[in-house]
Amino acid sequence: MKNVEMKVDGNTLTIKVDLSKEFGPSSSGKTIIVASTEGNVAIDGHEGTKIGLNVYRKK
């Protein structure tokens, strides 16, 4: 994961992203990647539940 922190408290998932960071252009080159789970990832303690997150801004 890039710039993504996830925390589970009971049945609540909290996601933390630093919006000031950048990780370069997307593969299309149209946007700048700010954060990504880089695909779908499992959520600890919640079998079968996954998250896929992409945060980006226009170039």
C-alpha cells in the first residue's frame, strides 16, 4: 500500500491518507497518484471483506 493507513475498531473501518504526498503519474499519465491500496486487500478480522482504494488528482 502507498500512503494508506487502515484501522478497524469493532465494525468501523477508518482510513487515513496524507493528501500532501504524491507518488508520480498514473499509468495513463492523466493523473497523479496520492494513495493506493494497489489492488483489493483484505480487512483484518473481517473474513471475505476487502477494500480497493485509489486517491488521485488531475495533472
